[in-house]
Amino acid sequence: MSSTRSFDGDVSSSSHRSIEYYDDSIHTNTVPSSPFNFLTPSQARTSTFSLDSSITTINNIKVICRFRPENELEINNGGKSIVDFPNSQTVTLHGKDYTGQYTFDRIFTPQSTQLDIYQFSIAETVDDLINGYNGTVLAYGQTGSGKSYTMLGGNNANSNFMNDPDSFGIAPRISHEIFERITANELESNEVEYTVEISFMEIYLEQIKDLIDTNNNEDFTIHEDKLNGVYVKGLTSKNVTNELELLDYLQNGLKYRSIASTQMNQESSRSHTIFHIKLTQKHVESETIKRSNLFLVDLAGSEKIDKTGAQGQSLQEAKKINSSLSALGNVINALTDGKSTHIPYRDSKLTRILQESIGGNSRTSLIINCSPSSFNELETLSTLRFGTRAKSIKNSAHVNTELSTASLKNKIMQLEKINQNNQAYIKQLEDELSSSRSESSPLMFSMVRTSTTSAATSIATKPSLATFQSRLPTMPSTASIISTSPSLKASNITLTEELDRRDKKIEDLENVILNLKMQNLKTAHQEESKLFSLENSLHNIGNKLNEVELINVNLRKHLLISEKIIESRDNKINKLKLALKDQQLLISRETLGFRNRLGEIQMKLEDLNKYKEEEMSIKRETLLLQRQQSVSSSKGAASSAATITPDASTDDVQSISEIKPDPELIDQSFDDLDHSKTLVNASSEQLKQALDDSTVQNGFSIYSSKKLDDLKPVNFQQEYISISEFLKESRRRSLLMAPPNISSASEVPSPKIPELDSSDTSGMFNDDSPPSSGGKSRKNRRHSSSSGLNLKIVKPLKSASSLGLFNS
Ligand SMILES: Nc1ncnc2c1ncn2[C@@H]1O[C@H](COP(=O)(O)OP(=O)(O)OP(=O)(O)O)[C@@H](O)[C@H]1O
């Protein structure tokens, strides 16, 4: 016969190791003979190889509530403890907004040790496993409430729980005890073979990941069949032969668990982990197999996003965690509201995988982890309500056996035998009944009928035939007494009728009371369901609000950044506009100045032209006069004398003989050459200066053309002539002008022109032959001495308009 355990909520009665809860000093002393002996005393739990899978035990989920000590964050935020514990099953919450009492199967205070939790609440799970029942231990609670600490242990629960054996949590203690029990049973008899298989997974962002083989990238799908229940296909499973091997896989898998640091927990688990231990026991003789599964579930913590400061990836994780925990809440709600026909197990991977654990074939313990601090009042309240709700979930667990063919045959034979016996028994009863009917009175008949009814009831409870037969001998004597007295018979009938009537009335009243009680219970249940559902919705709304709030905060940040960017851009645009304005102002100012200067130049050019015209006409007149004088003085020579008629029709035509190269001017020209670029670029000031200096005095400007190649073409009328050509021409003209027969130089003074080789003009203005009109320094002498010199003779400008210099 399988051992069953009580899940009636009375913890002290359910455990034979009952220790007074508040006496934390009481611990069992054991002599450590193995590295794990200090974990828990090895209890002599009897285990027979039960095969009776027909026995299904209905039990509520066992809810254990654990408060951890206050932490630094809570103290630093001015948190105060708001809980007290009137007894081992009750906690009173003295919140700011809410005060109330909550009752669970067991409550553990912040001072409770890991051993307390295991001994008084979880150890029975191993009994169940050995006896062939499925079991689940689930840790639930807000982030940082101590779920991983409770399930695994250690200060750094997620990765290094093995460091401190004293703080070992439930998983290592259970593993130790499983193997201890197996070893003990094997020592006792060798009729059962034991196999322990494990698998380890996490559900991260609603995706299943293999924590035994992290390279396993199967598309993990959830399946269900009669033999295995609900399981994940494709997960790696490993056979283990001792607890060290098992813990090695557990610890190794935890290294790959998704964790992150949040404001509430430095090593916050971002996934739900499920460690699965599968125990198979095979009876060597009968080949009957007993399979049982234990799921150790460390849920990710529910979190308020504003408190954890989750952002980016952590925010995505928090959303998924909260939504799968909401799905868990919805399943619990549907299981307990008394009216739901559909249980939404398939709403999340977590609830689907835990389907058997919540409302199915499992003996489940839920450990709700809480903070005692006012800093987490709302979260603690929500967790306590979750636990309260889960308390009323009913699971139906049975031993999972698989019979061998021989055992099945045996069982059929046994059942057939029982069936035959039952049929014989019924036949016997029927015979006895018919014989009694024939002899007895109506009263007798009534009594027999009553007896038959109780006999029928007895069939169900299998009373012995002897018990029934022992009653029969009394019947004839009673019947004979009654039948001998007619008055007694009549009054007896009346009394019987009265009794029947009263019985009926009592029965009716009892039914009414029962109905009322049922009604009350139902109403209370429905109210509770509604409350839970409302709380759940509130929780969901809270989560949504948190998310929206966070999105708002982010949007506000973005808005601020955008505003700053726009502001800085506006500033830049304004600066650019100002700079543009300055530039425009500068341009318009310069344009104005330029136009003014251009006007001045134009005026000067006009003046110059006028002056030149006047000068030309004077010169012409003088020339005419000279000719006339010469004609009259040479008398007769006039016919042979060459007459030069200047072409007065154009301004351009200049007699080269009129040109008197002035060294001063030429010097000046050299200076100007340096500014040639400026000239070309039409600097009005320099142009003006150049014109003033060169043109106005002599009617010609002579510039060195040495650098002309570098200059841009200039639009005003120019003629270039080499100095040798110039000299030749001058000589030629002076000869022409000179009277052929007059040799006296005193009469007609001809211009004195130096003889120069036209091919060599370099020495013209060298330092050894300074111009006679020296006095002015010639700083650009190098221009003329270093290379062949060409002179540029610039004709007087016709008019300002012909310049076209500033056309652009
Ligand atoms: N009962 C306790 N006694 C001492 N320290 C505890 C207890 N419970 C939790 N702690 C410490 O509190 C911290 C947070 O605990 P833990 O990581 O177990 O929380 P959690 O509920 O698993 O959080 P999360 O959901 O964010 O993963 C850890 O440093 C742990 O050691």
C-alpha cells in the first residue's frame, strides 16, 4: 500500500518531525559521515514498491511563505518591517494602505534557516518521488525576494551556490536525499533497479533553452502523452548516479542562465529555470516500472519597472517575465474560480510545461518569497494574495506505474477471481432475500428492505458475509412477536409511520441546511474568485502602467534631446544669417566705393582726353607754325621738303618723334609693374595713380613689358613696341622732319636719341648710365638690367567708356 501524505494544511500533523516553529535553536544533531550528512538527518522512511496506480489522492497545493531579512536597499530607502508572525501559519501585514492576516501551510520568518525550510516543508517531496508520485517545488515572488536563495542557496545564488554548504537550498538537499534513499533501499534489498535522469532548461523571453547542452539548438516543442505527461521534446537528458554528478550539471547549467544586474538585485534571474529529476524504479522480478518526476522551478521575479530601472534588453525581459507570471495567475484563477471551463495553460510556455504541477498529476509545493519591508509593501501584498489563491488549487496525484505483461496477467486473474466471488455473494444474498420475503409480514418486509439496502451499501464496502448472516437470525423472532399482537401491530405501524415522517422532515431540514451551506460556500468562493481576478487585472494594469510610464520617460528624454538639437540648429542658422548680412553689407559697401572710384576714374579719363585733345591741337598748331617758318626761311626748299601731315582725324595716331622718353617716367613704370596685377585687377586707386603719373604729363605711358605675359589681357587699347623699334622710328621721323639741306643743328634742333642696338636693350638703364634726370630712387632697376627689355607704349586712352575695364 502506498504511503500518502496529508495535504490538509495542518503542517504540524503532516510531519512526524514536528518542531516548535519559533524555536530556531532546535536542530537535529547528526554525525557527519558523508559530505552531505549535515544537510538533513536521514529519516527512516519506509518504502514498499507500491503498484497501486488506481489510488488517486486529491490534495491542495501546499503553500509555504518565506520572508527574507531586510536588505540594504530597503533600509537605505527608509523601509521598516511591516510584518509579524502570530503563529507558524499566519502572518500579519501592517501596511500603509492595507492591514490584514494571511494563513498558509507554513510561514518562515526572516530568521529561519535553509534547513528549516527543507525539513519542515519539502522533505516529504522525496517520499512522494520514491513512492511514485510526481512532485513540484515552485519558488515565486518579486525580484530579489530570495527565490534563487531558497531553491539553490549560497550568497551568490545563481552561480556559486555550492560554495557554502550550510546555505544549501532545496535543490542540493533534495538531490542528496534522493541518492541517500536509493542507497539505503539498495542496501535493504536488491529487488528494485533505480535510474535517475535529469534535464535542465530555462524559459528566456518565452524561448526554451537547454542548460545541459547549450549548443543544443533544437526547436524545442512541448508535447503530451500518457506515459510522460507534458514534456519538452529535444531537451538533453543525462543519467546521473550520485548527487555530486547531479549538482555538477545543475551548477554548470546555472552558469548559462540569463541573469542581469538591476536596481533591485545584483544578480537578477531573467528567466524561469526548470530542473527536472526523473526517477525510474524497476522491480527486477515482476518487471513492473514506476516512474516519477520532480520539477524544481525557480521562477523569474515579478518586477515593477520603475523600481528595477529596467531599460533596453532588461525591459524586454521584464515584460516577458511579467506576462508569463500573469499567465500563471490566470491559470490559477481559472482553476479556482469554480466556473471556468477552460484553463489557459497554453497561454505561455511556463504554464504549459507546468500543466501537471498546477491542477494535475502532481504533489506541488509553492514557496512564496516575500520582503518584510514597507519599501516593498505592494509587492508583498500581491505575493501573499497570489499564495492565498493558489492554496485552493486541487491536484490529483497517482502513482505512475507501468505493469509488465506477466503482472498484467496476474492482475487480470486476480480481478476475475474477485469478480467471481462477488457474483457468488450477490447470488447468495438474492436467495436469502426471496426466502425471507415469502415468510415475513409487511413490517418484516420493510425491515428486510432496510437490511437489503444496508447490505447493498455493504457490498460497496465489502463487509464479510458472516456479518450479514449474523443479523438474519434476529429477524424471525421479532416478526413473530409483532404478528402475535394485532394492537401492538397497529400502534407499531403508526409509530413507524410517525418516525418515517419525522425522519423525512429531519432529512429535508438537513438538506435545506446543506443547500444553504453550499450556497454560502459557493457565494464566498465566487466572491473570492472575483477578488482574485480583480487583483490579477489590477496587477496587469499596474504592469502596463509601468511600461507606459517608462515609455513616457524615454519619450520625454528624446523630446528634450530633440529640443536641444533644434535650439542649437536655430542658433547656428541665426549666426549664419548674421554673417550673411555682414557679408552683404560689406559687398554693398565695397560696390558703392568701387562705383565711386570708377566714377572718379571716368571723370579723370574724360579730363585727360580733353587735355590731350587740347595739347594735340596746340602741338599741331606749333608744328604748322614751325613748318611755315621753315618754309619761309628755306625759300625754295619747300618743294623738296617732306611734309608731314598728321592725321588729325584720329586720336590714336601719334608721331613717334613727339615721344620724349623720360627716364623718370620709365622708372615710375617699373614701379608700376609691381602693381601690374593690381592694374589688371582694376584697382581703381592704382589705375588712377598710374594714369596720373604716366599719361597725364607726357601723353604716353611707358611700361616695361617684362611681366606682361603674367598679366591677364587688358581691355584698354595698347600697342607694344620694342625700344629699338621705337628708337629707329624716332630717328626716322626726326630725319624726315629735318630740312635736308640744313646741316646746322642750331637752326632746327633734332632730338638727341642714343644709339642703341635694338637687340640689346639690357644696358639701357643700368646703374652705370643713370638717367640725367636722376634724383628719384629706382628701386626696380633689376627689372631692366637682368633681361631684354621691351617697352610698352600705352596710347592715351580715348575715353573712359572705351576702357571696358570694369565690364564685369
Ligand atoms: N533568507 C535569506 N537570507 C539571507 N539572504 C537572502 C535570503 N533571501 C535572499 N537573500 C539574498 O538576497 C539577494 C537576492 O536573492 P535572490 O537572488 O535569491 O532573489 P530572487 O528572488 O531570486 O531574485 P530575482 O527574481 O531577481 O532573480 C541575494 O543576495 C541573496 O543571497
